[in-house]
Amino acid sequence: MRKSRKNSLVKCKIEGCDRDAMYIEKELCQKHYFRIMRNGHATTLNRREGKEGFRESKDKIFTPNGYVRIYNYKHPLSVKNYVFEHRFVMYRKYGETLPPCELCGKEINWDNCHIDHIDENRLNNTESNLRPLCRPCNTGRTERSTIKKYEYLGKLLTVTQLSKINGVQVCRAHLKRRIDSGMNITNAMFSKNITHPK
């Protein structure tokens, strides 16, 4: 049982600890007693040690939707001390300034970007498998997507992606109506708006 520190003559049994044992039967000081209760072992979790702020224990968790989050309390993109591994890898490559979306060229930043897994495997967070995209390009790019795509200059693009091409004369909704009515893709994109010229 516990004994007062003043009356204790027993030292903590953990190597390198010179504290008095407060838990005499277990021969443990208060620090190591609670560390064993909390972690299952007497060694520290080393929150401030390890490469680039990683903690040695519990450094990765897997989310229900298949993403990997890593413990990194110092990282600018961390939320509650964890950062998504795919975002961590891309931040290491690009830093604060991201390049434009790889599919449509739209300017993106860390607040609105999506980091796309090219092979659709969320556990494959190698740099070569990741690319920064805007939200519409990321959500509409997969072949299993129900969003219809149209061929333009050898690429399959959604209506949203077509509407962002330089020189397009109409908004996305009007472009979709034109295509659905049977108009040629090029004419639908570059014909002037007759009904609402302004």
C-alpha cells in the first residue's frame, strides 16, 4: 500500500530513478506508478522526441474511411495533434505554397485543396502517388463516379472542368444545358451567350 514519502526508506525500483517509493509493495515512485497504469510500461512516450515531431508510441491511427493520421503536434496542418499523412507528405514537398490544381489549373491553398491518391489506395501515401487538386476535380475524377464526362482535346472532363477553361463564354449551368440539348462540345463552350449577352 501507499506510504508517506517522509517515512519511506525504499527507493523506486525503476533503473535511474532516485525517488522514494510511494507505493511500497510495488516499489514504485508516484511518477512511475501512474506511468505504468496509463501506458502499461515505465518508459516515457517521448512526445518531444523522434523524427520531425513524431511520438514513438501511437504515432499512427487509421480513420474509419481508410485514411492514415500521424501524431505530429508541431505540424501547421495538425488538428488535435494529428495530421493526415497524405497532407503531411505534400506539405513536406511544397511547403506553404501549393501549385495550381493539376487537372484544371485553378489556384488552390491548404484551406481548399484536396490531396488526391492517384491509385485510389488511401494507405499508399508515397509522394509519387499524391497530387494536389481542387475539390471539383478530386470529387469528379474517378471512373466509378456518376458525374458524366465529355471528351475535349483528348481528355475526359466534367462540365465544371470544361467551364473553367480559358475562353469559355458561359457559366457551368448554361454549358450543361447546351450540351444536354445536343450542341457540339466546342460550340457549347465558345459560342456567345445570345439570350443574356451581359
